[in-house]
Amino acid sequence: MSNTALITGASSGIGMEFARVHAGKGGDVILTARRADTLEALKAELETEHGIKAHVFAHDLASAGGADALYQDIKSAGLEVNVLINNAGFGGIGAHVDRPLDNEQEMIDLNIKALVTLTHKIAADMVALGKGKILNVGSTAGFMPGPQQAVYFATKAFVNSFSQAIDQELRSKGVTCTVLAPGYVETEFAARSKMEGTPLAKNGATARSVAVYGYNAMRAGELVAVNDPKLRFGVNWLIPLLPRRLVLKMTQKMQTPKTN
Ligand SMILES: NC(=O)c1ccc[n+]([C@@H]2O[C@H](COP(=O)([O-])OP(=O)(O)OC[C@H]3O[C@@H](n4cnc5c(N)ncnc54)[C@H](OP(=O)(O)O)[C@@H]3O)[C@@H](O)[C@H]2O)c1
């Protein structure tokens, strides 16, 4: 019986650790991101260390047709996806009107459009099989609006919401969908998002701990998984009760680099 996981954004951070966790449990992996050389190095590592089969399909998932081309590659190779981990994503600090519009749109294309495309196609295959596991990487950012990163927070609100609805639609068909909502994690994300120097980008969790937490939650069929207990309490019991303006000001402050 095949146990193959498709992991997007496997060339660094949490995605690379998801691949290591799944391969460590003896599952085959399909690795995707843009950096083919990094994916090939990970493939060699996983095949040597765990005796599994790793497949590499490098794609720009933010580009038009990128996610469709990935799905086509998987089909052409005759592979069956049993676990889908939609992890690829990026953010970007700055006021929306000051940020390049094309970068904001690229964020929506990757964080939302590619995730929806892969969920739509692969979940349909899973329903036909009568089983499957989906893990979408949202964020605690998805539980509140995020001035200074308005589009990123909104994309993650989409992922948090979409994933729960998909779980409700598919659970009776043998397919579950878990959303992992981490707080700050030490990866390439902060540098790519230009978050370094902001109060938010400190004391992060390790990518490994977050991947293990999310993977186990997915296997258990949990609906929403927040890895940090303090953040879990905050997003569930504190933030919904605070005045909206206060939340907006706090979030803005957390994402504004400190000037000494
Ligand atoms: N780090 C955090 O604090 C944090 C907190 C909450 C949620 N998250 C979420 O966790 C997920 C993983 O982020 P991370 O922290 O591990 O960041 P990361 O180290 O920057 O990894 C992002 C991954 O996405 C891939 N990617 C970026 N643009 C892509 C594109 N156009 N096409 C295909 N792949 C692309 C990158 O690979 P290539 O560059 O090779 O394409 C990389 O493998 C993201 O969805 C992020 O929003 C992160």
C-alpha cells in the first residue's frame, strides 16, 4: 500500500522538516519548490538515510499554471498522493500601498491559488481512493488582521478558513484536512519577508518541532493545530475578546522594525 506525501516548499524550513519526518516513518515523498538543486540534495539524503523513494519536481507554484504542471508531472509519473502537505508560502513586511503590487499578487497566487489548485485536484483523487490526509500550513497570523503585512495575514485567514470547511466536506469520505497555524518559526521566512528586526521575529520555534507537531496533528485528523500553548490560548480566548482597534495597533507594532 503506497504512503506517498507531496510536500510543497520542501527546499527549506518547515517543508524540509516535513519531508524528513515523513521519510523517517518510511513514507515516499514528492518534493517541490523552485530550487531544484536543494531538492535533489534532500532527495539524496532521504533515500540514503531512510531507504525510501523521493521524487523531485521543481516548479514555481506562484506562476500561472505552476500547480497544474506539478499535478501533471505527478500523474505522468504514475504516482498516487496519500498525504498532501501544502506548505509553500511567503510574506512581506510594509504598508500595502508602499509594497510592490506584483509581489502582493504573487503572495496570493502562492499562498492561496496554488494551495486551492492542489487541494482541489488531489483531494478529488483521495475521495476516489476513499482515504487521504491533507495538511495546510496556515498561521496564527490568520486569526487577526495584520497591518504592515495586510495581504499575508489575509492569505493565512483564507487558509485557516478554507481548510476547516474542506475537512467538514471530506471527512465522511475518508479524507481529513488539518490546518497548522504556527507562531514565529526560525526559517528563511523572516529574511524573505523582511521581518528581521521586528518584535515578532524573535524567540521562534524550530522548524523541526513545528513540523513534528503539525505532522502528528494531521495523522490524528485534528482540525486546527497551534503548536505553541500560549499562542493557542491567545488566538482562541484573548484576541477574539479584545477591542478590534487594540488588536490592529498591537499587530502593527509587532511588525514595525524597532529603531534605536
Ligand atoms: N516561519 C514562520 O515564522 C512562519 C509562521 C507561520 C506560518 N508560516 C508558514 O509556513 C510555511 C513555510 O514557511 P517557512 O517558515 O518554512 O519559510 P521558508 O524557509 O522561507 O520556506 C518557504 C518554502 O516555500 C517555497 N516557495 C517560496 N516561493 C515559492 C514559489 N513561488 N513556488 C514554489 N515554492 C515556493 C520555498 O522554496 P523555493 O524558494 O526554493 O521556491 C521554500 O521551500 C509558509 O506557508 C509560511 O507562511 C511560517
